[in-house]
Amino acid sequence: MKSRDKRAGQKAPSRGGNAQDRQQDRHGAAGKPRPPAAASRPKVSERASEAKSATPPAAQTRPLLDRSGDLPKENVPIILESQNAGDFHLVDSGKGLKLEKYGPYFVVRPEAQALWQPSLSADIWNRADAVFTGNTDEDGMGRWKFPREALGETWPLSLLDIDFQGRFTAFRHMGFFPEQIVHWTWVRDQVEEAKAKGRTLKVLNLFGYTGVASLVAAAAGAEVTHVDASKKAIGWARENQALSRLDKAPIRWICEDAMKFILREERRGSTYDIILTDPPKFGRGPNGEVWELFEHLPVMLDVCRELLSKNSVGLVLTAYSIRASFYSIHELMRETMRGAGGTVESGELVIRETGIDGTTRGRALSTSLFSRWVSQ
């Protein structure tokens, strides 16, 4: 599925779906074309025929498997906090906006959850190099304004020793999702720990977007399979691979609908040690397959469990832009992993303000829900 800007696989807006924010940009679904202004109205019979032929195919699925045994232990609520890392930090937030630093640029973007007043003066906010304007909700397109000078679409960034391209997208996102830094760090640590013991972990990254998570895992020593339904996103990911000098790293780049891919992997008996899945609320696959989070997530997680190896390390789910408590995905993850042992820890991902200098601890900005099963 294409997705969250954010996020192929399917990401969702407000992040990675038809909150086209994520659906169209993050995972690359194309925007809907505008009809010609002078287009004549089709006859009723023509419209009915077109509607019937245009009915999108449903996402592939299968029945849920019966699970038995004890539920995993639980650890809730957990707040996983990302602060400044490499070329990114959250400077300030307030009045429905956030001020961020991406490499050399100060960027202002909408943020509905920033209900408070900014900490820094208007003079500092007015120095921004780029401001996202236009449609400010997570479901629509907008445009970038560059108050100081025109900037290119991309520019170099570095996080966790991975070099990649930042990108001004039409759906406000920047080519990666910084709140995921905390998950990427966890994956890197697990891979490095296993490597020190002589084991190479296999990582599956579903809805992988522009590949930063995949590159972090590969650089740490993992064998990575990256899945995203957007050809454009896969192309960006390959560019980032070259920028990070990881051309020879063992990464499989798969441009395919996520559900279709994992169902085929299940039939093949393929397994992975870590699975990352970051689906959108709504998305479409490359052949128009429709993804609906609340409808398809239980089956997706069920299949992912079947893809976990006997000595697996973890299964990570991030959920954006959904009207639900983290407990909804927490209990789903526990039921999915019933009988597998381990622990399910769930809560929210937040980004901490660190001021103009990147060191001054400020308020926490919530970005998404997560649930993570860990074997140990």
C-alpha cells in the first residue's frame, strides 16, 4: 500500500494515507488529477459503468489464526522521547505551529497539538528559511514559502551517522519522520548487540518510505528487506543509500503492496528477527489496493507474527492520525503475540523541544502512538 506522506507501504497523514499527507507523499501515492474545466458531463449509464470499473481492489487478506497461551507481559504507558539528533532538532512550538532545525535551515510547519504559546520571540520565528502554507490540516496539500531566499527541493542531512536528503514535499513532510529516531536507535542497538555475539539479524521494514530506518539497520550490520509501494519513495531510498556509502550493504528494495508481500513471504516460510511496520490510516497500493487501518491492521500484525523467527527480537508498530487510545493497539499487539512470551510496551512517541541552541530542554510534543513487542 502507498501511504504518511508520513508513511508505501501504505505511513497516512497527520502522517504516512488518504489523509493524503502521508498517503501521497510519504509513501508516494499520486494526487488525484483535477478534471478538465470544460469536461462535459457523462450520461448516467456512462457514469455507472465507469464507477463499477473504477471500484478499487481490496487489500489481500486471510483469516486470523487462533492463538492460545498466556498474554505477554505488559509495560504501559511508555513515553519514547526523541530529542535533537545529528542535523535535526525541535526548536520551539506553539499557536498550532512548530519551529524546527534541519541542517542549516529553520523550518515552520503546522502542528495542531501545539496548543500553548511559543517560548521564543516572534523575531526568532520570523527568521525561518521555509514556511509551509496553504492547506494546514494533515489531509491536504499546501506549498512552501521561502522568506529569505529560494531553496532547492532537497539538501543533505545526517542522522545516526546516516547521510540522506532532506526534502520539501507538497504534504509538508521533510523526507523522514524525526520522531522515529527513538525506534531507529533501538533497532541499531539490537543489531549491534547481536553482531557482537556473532549473529546477523534480518530486519523487515514495511512502509519504509525513503529508507533511513533501513540504512540505520544495514549500517549496524543487519540484512534488510525494505518494502514500499511507491516507486518514487524507493528511488529516494536508493539515492539515500548512495549518499550514505552503503551501496554494498545487504538491502533488498521491494516496490510492492505491503500486505501482498508479507502474505507471499508467509507462504514461502520466510522469517525475520525484527519487523518494523509504520502503516497509514488509509492508503492505496500500486494496483489501487485499498488499505484501511482499522480493518486490515489485525491481519497485518497476525501475518507479521508468523514471519518472526524462532529467535526473534521484536515487532514494532507505529500508528498516526487515528482516533484511538494507544491501548487499542496495545491490546491488539498482546492478543497477536499471545503464547509468544516477551513483553508488549506501548504508549506515545514525543519530540522534545531543545531551543535555539539544541541543548535547552523544553516541552514535549506528542506525534504518534506505538506498540512494541520485545522477546526479552
